[in-house]
Amino acid sequence: EVQLVESGGGLVQPGGSLRLSCAASGFTFRTYAMSWVRQAPGKGLEWGSGISSVGDSRSYADSVKGRFTISRTNAKNTVYLHMNSLKPEDTAVYYCYADSGSIPIIRYWGQGTQVTVSS
């Protein structure tokens, strides 16, 4: 059974920090690129960051660049998102997303974890 289980969400004040984790199982994690995608209340999905399968390449949306850092530990089948200088507009459900990056195209999603930035 394929599973992506996000954790680490919660309530944090503006300017604060939070670390999200996504534990993967049921597929060959080390061959998949990973991303974090979020959905704010009443909004569509927004891609935030991505990391290559071996962790040698990272990319970020302009909205989070310089504040968020994506990383992974393949030995633990886990991807992380370190979030700093959080803003109220970062409030969203954060989803872990796996992409095979090749044919056949295979994509998996987690259940999401809620992040709320409020004073």
C-alpha cells in the first residue's frame, strides 16, 4: 500500500518557524522527485517547492523562496519542509507529492497537514 503521511503542522505566530515531515512507504522513494504543494482556504493548489530524487537539485516558488527549505533523507524515506519567517498567507493545507519523473508517469499524494499562521 502506497502511503505519504504528512506531519508537523499546527498553529504558529507570524514570523515563527515550523518543520513539516512526510514519511513515505509502499514505493521506491529514492527514485521519485518530491514536492510540497499547498491549498489555502478557498484557493486552488499552489506548488511551493521541489527536490530531485537524490537531493542534488532544489527549486522554489517565488512566494516561499528564501524562507522555506526542502530536504530529504532517502535512508528514512522522508522529505522535509523547513519553514521560516511564516506569514498569515502561508496558512494552508500542505500536501506531500511524489512524482516518478519518467514513463510510466506515476504520482502520489498525501493526506495533508494543516498549517495556520495567526497571532
